[in-house]
Amino acid sequence: MEKIKNFINGQYHDPISKEWLDNYCPATGAIYGSIPNSSKADVENAYIAAQSAFPNWSTTSLEERSRLLIKISELIEVNLERLSEAESKDNGKPVNLARRIDIPRAASNFRFFGNAITQFSSESHESIGHDAINYTLRQPLGVVGCISPWNLPLYLFTWKIVPALAAGNCVIAKPSEITPMTAYLLGDICNEAGLPPGVLNVVHGLGTTTGQAIIEHPDIKAISFTGGTKTGAHIAKVAAPMFKKLSLELGGKNPNIIFGDCDYETMLDTTLRSSFSNQGQICLCGSRIFVEASIYDRFKADFVTKVKHLRVGHPSQEDSDIGALVSEAHLEKVMGYIKMAAKENGKILCGGHRVTVKDYEKGYYLEPTVIEISSNDCTINQEEVFGPVVTIMPFNSEDEVVRMANSVKYGLSATLWTNDLKRTMRMSHQLEAGIVWVNTWMMRDLRTPFGGTKSSGVGREGGFEALRFFTEPKNVCIKY
Ligand code: TXE
């Protein structure tokens, strides 16, 4: 049994309450470890450590901060295999996905922001005619809170903590209680790299206990959160009276819009990925597929054939395309949506059932599922399912598909398949989304702004946007 501990002031600690939670392996359904359910007292200890580390860390030179972050990046790469296996076991994702995407991206996050901070500059404005000059300081906020979800555990955990650290803040971070393992392992890596104690503190536990203690803490200056829309709304409500800075990256219900003039084979392969990567548990997945009527029947036949060939299997097997969903509760929630879609006249073209994987009968496996629908208003097209489930329906005109694409409460990403430049330009303006991909999906350049509109969140992460979020601009006006 693996016992996870809190990482506070550079050391591992049991929770003060001695309260532990079970940690499940999604591939087997078995308990394989325990994690602290940290209380307010643990968060307070983390705060004291972070607050004590802040004066030195915030005045550490940019070169030294950069060196340390890049060193951590290198150590993540050294530990690639160990971290990939841990991520796969904890989350249920295929190990080959963790090895190709999750862990390399965590390393990239450290390298990218380690470099970006040395390029981050502020502005100056000369007030001509008034003999004055203004310049803007970009000061770190102090102690900040980072709360991350279970779908891309180390990838999103580091996406939050690294810009905060690069900008000179000290961090209290909480990974999801469902996938705590790689954030736990990161503590040792930070120590090996020489990150000073207290600069990064990791507390584990339930959102309603540990997470709540972080968001309620009066001296934690900002919260960077990725998770469900409902939790995001709750955090906004709790944080508002304390005027905490908030960055909220929430759910998505993203359209994947396919026109007849697209590069068909590339579109088909990418659509398979954008539908089912990570068991469909990525906020950017294109779960609503709209296909121009002229190619609808062809697409439907080809897509369903490809989906039927996807291999659901134990995540440690290299040839598994689809691993296990993250938890039993989540599996049931996703299956509930499939049942509801069928009730609302959705036609299940393939999938729809729990899969029994030999020797791992209690694992949380689900067939990749394609549902044909006739209206964008049905529940499965309006609510975030967050599983290996997509809908398809035809459209007849650009206006009609833009209207349907925008007719949801979410606005995270949209994907467009067309070779018509004018249409691309028009629709990129019209689609209500923080990110529009044209003829590709999930191509990420870490310099670009990342985040959503409407119920998909507030604020942007990525590049200098993240460094701006984690700093306070202060204008200094000097009359000479
Ligand atoms: O998320 P929660 P859940 C969506 C997806 C999923 C749904 C719910 O649709 O089905 O959200 O997932 C912490 N104060 N996404 O319930 O609860 C929690 O401990 C402070 C989209 O797992 O939002 C975890 O660390 N923190 C998403 C984190 O919030 C609290 C990724 C996210 O958990 C808290 C995941 C509280 N009161 C789910 N309550 C995306 N945008 O990528 C919970 N938490």
C-alpha cells in the first residue's frame, strides 16, 4: 500500500488529523494506497512555510529561479518512466499516453516558464510635456493557491504552479484527491533540484475539506483553479468578499465542425483523437460533431468503423487505445448520460456499454460511444459528459452550424474543418470559444492564451498571460 503524505516546507508530513482517504486504481477497481484528508490546520502549516519562504524567493534573481525550474524539468525527464507508470496507475490512462503527452508536457511547463520569466518585461511611459516618467513594477502576489483536477494530473498541476513560482510567488497546491500520486512524487524532485523549502507546498485531500480551506484562507492572494463549472462558481462566491484574484478554467462542450471541402483523412484521424483521447476526459475534446449534410453518410460509416477498432484495455498494455475511466462514480455518471440520450431519441451507433477486461473485471472501462442525434437541444449536447462519448448530427448551412455551436452555456474550444479561407475567417470570429482550431486539434503553443468564455471560465493561462495573472502591476510615476 502506498501512503501519500503532504509536502510542506520541503518535508513529507502525515495530516495533523490523521485522517486518510482510500486511493483507487481505476484499471483494477482496487484500493492501492491512502492519501491525507488535510484539514485547515495542515493548510495553515503550509501557509506558514510559504509565507516564511516568500521574502527570499521573491527576491531570488530571475536567472536563479529560471535555473531551478529548468533543473526540475530535466529531473522530470530523467524520471519519465516512473512518473508515466504512476500517472497511468492512478488515473487509468494508457501508459503510452502518459509517456508521450502528460509527463513530457509537465517537463515542458517547467522549461517554458523557466525561460519565459527571463523574457517577461514591464512597460514604461514617458509623460511628455509633464517632465515625468511612469514605469510599471510586476510584483509577485505572495502566497497563492493552485487547485487542479484528475484528468491530466501532473500536466495541469504544473501548468498552474510553475508560472506562479516563476513569477516569485510561493505556492500551496492541491491536486485532485482522485489522482494525487505524481504531485506527491514531485516533492522529492523539487528537493533534488534544490528548490528552497516552503516555496512549493503540496497538501492533499477532498475539495470540500482541503480545497475549501485553501479558498477560504484570508491571506492566500490568488486561486488558480481547473475543474468543474459548479466548483468554479462556488470558488468565485467564496473568494469574492476577500477580493482574491481568480483564474478559473472550467468545463467545455466543444463543437467539432466538419465541412465537405476538408482534408478528409486527416480530419477523420484527428476527430478520432479529439473524441476519445484520455477516454474523452479532456476539457478540449470535441464532443459535439457537426457534419455538412453532403458528406454526412460517408463520415458516419467511416467514423463508426474506426471507433469500433479502438482497443479498450488495461492502461499498462502498450496497445490499449482506451484505458479506464477515472472512478466508478464517474463511469456511472457517463453511462447515465448515454441512457438519457437514448431516452431522448438518440441512436447509439456503437458502444454504450461497460467493458469487462479479462483479469480486471472490476476496472472502470467503457466502450467508445457514438450517438446520432437530431437536435442540439438534447441533454447530451448541452451538458459536459467528460467521457468517451460523442454525438454526431448533420447541418445544411454555415449559419445553422454557427448557431448550434454557440447554443450551449460553455465556450472553451471549437474545431473547424474546411479549406475555405473566407469561411475560416468568418467563423473564427463568430464562434464563442477561447480557442479555435482550424484543420487541427489540441496543437498547443505554450505562449498562446488558454482559457474559456461563458461557463468555461474566467481569465487566461499560458505564456505571459499566466505571468501577468501571478503578478500585481504597480505603476510608479516620477516627476523629474
Ligand atoms: O471536479 P471538481 P470533479 C468537469 C467534468 C467532471 C466534472 C466534475 O465534467 O465530470 O467537472 O468533476 C477541487 N473548494 N471537469 O467533481 O470537483 C477538487 O478536490 C476548493 C472538467 O472531479 O471541480 C479537485 O482538486 N476546491 C475539468 C478540483 O477541485 C475544490 C477537469 C476539481 O474537482 C472544492 C475535471 C471546493 N469546495 C473535471 N471542491 C477541466 N476543466 O478540465 C472540489 N475542489
